[in-house]
Amino acid sequence: MREWRFLAKKDLLFEKKRLLEELKRSGFVTRENVMRAFLEVPREEFVPQNLRDKAYADHPLPIPGGQTISAPHKEHILCFLGVTWL
């Protein structure tokens, strides 16, 4: 497993864009404003350092306090629902 300190920002950006394309193909992402938000928010900043290389895997990741950060597809569904209700 790669350590966070060795991950280049371009590697994370590549993974982020790869995941966004996968989510678009799957139909989880359909709104332009949700896509922009996904590209702007650094998900890797919200996971423990030892898991940052997995930040753009589409599954929940453990975070402190016995909690998890949701899988990206679930976050997109919640964002879509929030935007729809506004």
C-alpha cells in the first residue's frame, strides 16, 4: 500500500476523475453542480492519513470515533436529494 506522503496530487486527481466517470456511467451522478462539488471537495482530507490512498474507492472508510465516511455513490445520492428538495 502506498503511503500518503508518496501520493502526488495528480494521482489523487486522476483517481477522483476516474471515480466521477464511473459514477456518471452508473447513473449516480447526473447534475452538473454535484459534479463540480465532487471535483472541488478534497475527500482525502476527511479520511485518516493511512487511508488517503483509498479516498476515491467507492466504499465506506473508517474514520475516528467508530464511524465511517460514506461511499462516494451514497454521498452523490444524498447531494442529489438535497438539491432536488431545495
